[in-house]
Amino acid sequence: MGFFDFWNKPEPQKLTQPFKRAYAAASVSRLFNDFNPTNQSADGELADSLPKLRARSRDLARNNEYVKRYLSLLKNNIVGERGFTLQVKAKGDAGMLDMNGNQAVEDAFKAWGRLGNCTVDGRMNWNDAQKLAIESMARDGEIFIIKYRSGAFKDSFAIEFIEADQVDEALNDTTKTGNKIRMGIELDKFKRPVAYYIKAAKPGEFEYSAGSTKHTRVDASRVIHLYMPLRAGQTRGEPWMAPAISAIKQLGALREAAVINARIGASKMGFFTSPAGDGFVADDMDGAVPIMDAEPGTFHQLPQGVDFTSFDPQYPSNEFESFHKAVLKGIASGLNVSYTSISNDLEATSYSSIRQGALEERDAYKNMQNFVAEHFVRPIYESWLASAMEVGSLPLPLTTFAKFANASEFRGRAWSWVDPQKEMTAAVMGMKNGILSLQDVAGQYGKDTEELLAQIQKDKELAEQFGIVYALEPYGAQFMPVLPENHGAGAPEDESE
């Protein structure tokens, strides 16, 4: 290389190989000609599709047995028979649990949650409200809850449920203050909700008019918008069944056609044919088509020149069950539940397989429980607690609000073991080896350590009251005999020596 050769830049090398995409999934070959998805924002995708998605989801909830089962699974496993239970663990000045204050809050919240107290219409208890919230989120994608403060309600507090289509998703505008109204929700510059625009009448009711533009603006501080956002900047929620709606509808149509086909096949229909199209004496006429009715065990002699062609469809065939099961497994995956749960099909299942499926499904339910507890149950509880303290129906000063609110926990329902003996043995071994605590095991039953110990203590006191010896001592406590001081290795056999 000469001294001045560095001024001579080499020519860029030309590609000798044709360009090839790094991702096969981005290919534009003929195999992907029918795969043309959009690339809009979350709200852009939902704006035109949401009303139809919601309507179809509601239709399936009314008429499809698998969707009925799915919604029932959600309510039973996320809420359960008792709902989310409140555990208050506030401490006093000495660092010990404030037993009296904690119990007062728990009892008052339980009383507020009884039938007729917690909702403005008086038709639900707190457990009913939790189940309605879950079903609405899964079916409609979202639910709105308005909080009311009035002396007409217990503890001056109650809630009202507003269905998704009553918040006008077609309303998009800009306010005088510069806030954006997107799909019926007013947002500030950070896309934080400021207010919700609720239609004066619910769609479908007698008072509702399709051309009506009347709305009620409700401040966001009074509204809980319960939905699971799937993308950043998503303003409204999509039905949980959206990925499976198409398959559910088509599977339902397939089953309906198979049932009708089976009925037709069982009826053994047929047609009479003749070269001239005549010579057949019919029992009735369907327009211009002659019809003969046949009963089981009867035989007919055909006129000369008339032949009989049977119509005997063989579907559903032997492949129907396997195909139906394969489609339903895909639907179960789209709904995030196990196939055995949604189908009630326990055929060819073993302990290991059903346990594995149950554990994975329960993890999904636990995640949903955490979401509902933080986004719905806790906000309602804290609003109730503030109201009850302000009006004095709860005998605790408002200055202790933070103390009790921050120390409150909500526990969802727990599940029984698939094989109780094996699971309990494993739990005992875990506690003995120090890798599990009592709270770890109690939590599997939806209980708290404090609650569990208090219940055992009550059982002992009740047994003593009735003169019954409480023979079950938990946690491995056993009677230990008192041994002599010199007992042990090297001790003399005869004390007299």
C-alpha cells in the first residue's frame, strides 16, 4: 500500500445474493396472501369492532352451553361461594395487633355486604356483586361501577353497575379545556381518565333512542372502570372470549348440523322415481311434489315403472368425536381454561394429567383473583371505609383510615386437593424440613395463620365447655415424659450402686 493510497476508498461490494427476509413470518409469498392484518393502535382496532364483538359474545353467553360453562367456571373459581374475605392486620402503638379495631372493621364490612346494602338497587349482596363484575368483564370486556354517597344507604355508601354499551364508545371529541374524549371517556394529556360520558338511557330499553345524544358526565373519582388492558394506551376493554368466538360459533353450527343430519338419517327418507314422472299415488302434496307417509313396520307396493331411492345420510361418522374434541381443545386454550373443565370430559384422564391441568388452571385463576382484588374489591372497600368513618357508623376516628386501609388484605377462594393424602403429606414434610411455613399451607385453603390459630383455640374452648377432651394437638406437639437428670449414655444401670 502506497503512502497516498489511503485517499483511494475501495468501492462498496455489491450483493451477489438476492435479498432474503430475516423472518419467515414476514414473508409476502403466496402462502401469506390471505394474511393481511392491520397495524392500528389498540383503540383503532376496537373502535369499529367492539359493538359487534360484545353483541356476539352476549349471544353466545345466552345460547351456547360451553360459554355458559366458561362463565360459570370463572365465577366459581375466582369468587367462589364466600367471595373475597377481608383480613385486617392493623397494629397498635405497642406493635401488637389491634384485635378490637380489626374485628370491628371486618364485622362492619361484612354487614355492609349483606343483601340490600351494597348496591343502590338493593338487589345484590357483596358476593353477587363480585360475580357480576367477573361475568361482565369476561362477556363484555369491561364493566363500570359508580360510587354513591348518600344517607339513604347503609354507611352512606353504595355502588351501581353500568354496562359497557351505556358508556358511548361512539363519542369522540375534544373539550374546551383540551382534553380528548375517546370512546366515551375523557382523558387528560397523560391519558388519565377525567370523566365518563354515560348515555341517559341504556341501549335496548324503551326510553332509548338510537339518535339520542344525551349524556351524563360522571367524574372519574366516582367511577371504577374494570377491564384488563392488553396493549398500552387501550381505553376500552375487549371481551375475553374474542379469540375463541369464531371457533365456538362454527363448532355450534357443526353440532347442530350433525344432530339434524342424524335425525334425518334415523327417519330413513327416500324418493320415488319413474321414467315418465307419473304412476305414483301420493298421500299428500307439498306444492307440486307428491308425498307418501310411511310408518314403521309397513310395506308399500310401487306402481309399474316406479323405483325407490333411499336418502340415508351417514354423518355424523366415527371421525366426528375426535374432530369435535380437537376443536374444543383449541377453544379451551383460547379461553385459558383446561379442556377437561370446559367439556366435563374425564375420559382417559389420570391423576398426574388432571393434577397438572388443574394446577396450571389454578395459577391462571390466582392471577385473575389478584387483578380483581386490586382493581375492584380494594377500591370499593377503601371508599366504604372512608364513608363509614366519616358518618360515624364505624366507631373509629377518620384519622385511623390509613392505618386500617393499608393493613387490609383480601383472600380469594382456595381449592381442595386433587389427591388430599398425597398433598397433605407433602405439606407436612415441607414444614418439617423448613421449606414451608404454616401460612404457606394455610394459604392453600384460603385462610390466614391468625384466623386458623384463632379457630383452633375456639374449638378447644368449645370442647372444654362441653366436657370433651380435645385429642387432636396440631403441629406435632406430643407428650414428652420427664427423664431422670442422669439419663443418657454412660449412666449407671442401678442408681443404688
